[in-house]
Amino acid sequence: MMDKLGWIFQTHLSPGVVSPKVYAIFLGLLVCLSGCLSGEPEVNDVATEFYGLEYQTVLKAPEFTLINQHGELVSLSDFEGKVVVVAFIYTYCPDVCLIISSNLDYVNDNLGEQSDDVILLSITIDPARDTVSYLGDWTQTMGYDWNHLTGARSELEPVWESWQVVIDDDHIANSTPPEGAMNRLAVLFPDNSTLTIDHLHSELGFQATGTELADAAFESAEVHYNSTSERIGDWQANQNWSWDLYIWNGEQGQWNATQLDLDQINISSDTHLAWAASNTNLSLLPPGADCNGHGWIMGSGGGAHCMCDEGWTRPSDDWLTCVQDGEAELQNQTDADPHADYTLGHGTVTYILDKGLNKRLAFAGIGWDVDEFLHDVRVLVNE
């Protein structure tokens, strides 16, 4: 059966004959079938020494010149004589790309004496956010020391097209924090008075923690804050009471106490923090969300809920949000399967090139075994 599939792949489904999306999907199907039918991939019913899908004909990898996280120009042709791994990712990816990058990191760490013979290249599919400076910060934070390449979209689009990478712009856009998203800091003082500070999320640095949020928000509101002396505004903790830290639980619509230190809390666009004096009435603590500016809150604590403006309504699962009429039903349908339209072309084919920079092997999706991938890299190094 695999010889027939291979013949179809070569003669009828080669790039340029069909759309890139169909080509990418069929490539993934071949990888799946090869594993399911024989335990090890086969081409034309002849067992090979490779685990990945092997190209039946020599296919020169398309050339490109892009810029890496250090601001240096990098061309594929720079690495002739090396085995090259090429992956397409983006740093805001919430799932698949993180796994691919983690797998490449494992390969990078386990090449041993062959490390000088192998080059890893990760190419972004989200140049708007994966800028040179951002990739520099991200790779340093993640501990990834191989080239992560970016450029202008006009420079990257020909690369995506020549490598048959299908870009799902809608899926990428869904990983973008909402424009104007705010992180809230709420304070309940010992006299039961309150303070609410909303700080623009985009003004926080890369992978900000609770410490950065607290420092920035209190400074912008000109409120004295000292975590060491446990002082907020005019109130400093003493033997009679202490400051307790809370994190907003959006699903439950309530504040949950936490024992985490501020620098252990990663701040996303929907992270909200609060301090409450231990001797106060917690039901008076302002909520972490307040109807998106299209209503007002009735009640307090766990009983708080939005009274939405005309033309706006509450979603069934979020009592502290107001959305336009009709959007709630659409949102509920979308939430049922957030990856319903997720396609194979979302940068999920990882290529291994031989020393002549020919496409030799492809690993589709994220289900492949990283040790088998490493095995294939080593085989090509030894050719």
C-alpha cells in the first residue's frame, strides 16, 4: 500500500500540482500511515534506516536569507556541508510550537560530538510579534541557543510559499492579547476602603511577573508600595493584621487566596491581583473584572454580577462580562472546540536536510518520537 501512496505523492501531489495546504495534509497522512502499517516507516515496501518520511527523489531545499535574534543575516547556503533541521514556529503559539521547540532543544542537547555537524533553524510565521529584539529576549529566557529567524512579512512570505507552509492567520491572531487589555490591582484596606488600578498589559515587559505588575501599577497611580515592609499607601502591616494576596479566578468569578510570591506569578492579559488586609470584610474587595465598560456590577464577592447596558448581555459562563447581543451564543459555540479549524499547515512539518541541503526527511505534526528524530539526524551526519 505504501508504494502506491508514494507513487501518488510523487506524481500527483507534488508541490505546484496541488495547493500547499493539500500537500501538507497529505504529507502528514503519509507519516501517520507509515507508522500505523509497519511500526517503522517504509517507502515502496523497502525498509529504510530512517524513522521520518524520506523523500523519494532528491529535492533541493529552497534558499532563503533572513535575520536571527542577534540581528545577523543568516542564509541557508551558509550551512552547506552540515545536516540542517528547519522548523516553522511562532513564540506566542500556545501549544504545538512549544512542543516542537522543546523537541529541538532536546536534540540540541544530545548531539554530543556531532553537535558541530548539525544546524537547527527555527523560522517564525508571526513576524509582527517575533521581532529581532523579542526573539532575543525569548530565546535567552527559554535557553535556546540556535538561530531563530525573522524578517519583514514580504521577505518571509516567499519562504513560506516555497517550503509549502500554510499560514493560518486566524489561528495566530487568536493568540494575541486583546487590544487594550488591562491587568487589575485591587486593594482592600483595614478600614474597608478600596483602591482599584487598571494597568495596560502591553506596557509590561516580556514574561512579566507579579512584581513587575505591582511596581508599574502602583507607580502609575502614585501610591506608595513597599513589599519588604508590607506597606501599601498609608497602611503598613503590623502584629494585628497582615496583607493577604489574591489572584482573580475568571471562571469562578471570585478572588482566590495564594501563597505564591509575586515573582512566581506570571502575568498574562487576564491576570488580576489583589491585596486585602486580614481583618477586613472580603466581600467588599472589588472584583477582577467589571463588565468591559458596558454595564455596572450589582452585588459583591461571589454574588457580584454585571447589569449590562442595552444591546449587551452576560455570557452564560461569565457573570462579570458584557458582550454584544448575539456574541454570547457565538462565543459558546467557539469555546466548544478552540482548535476546530486547526490545520496541519500551521508550521507543523519539521524538515531534515542532508549535507547537500537537500530535503531528505520530514516529520509531520508533534506526535513523533524525539529519539527517533535524533537517530535520523545522526544517520545523515554519518553519510
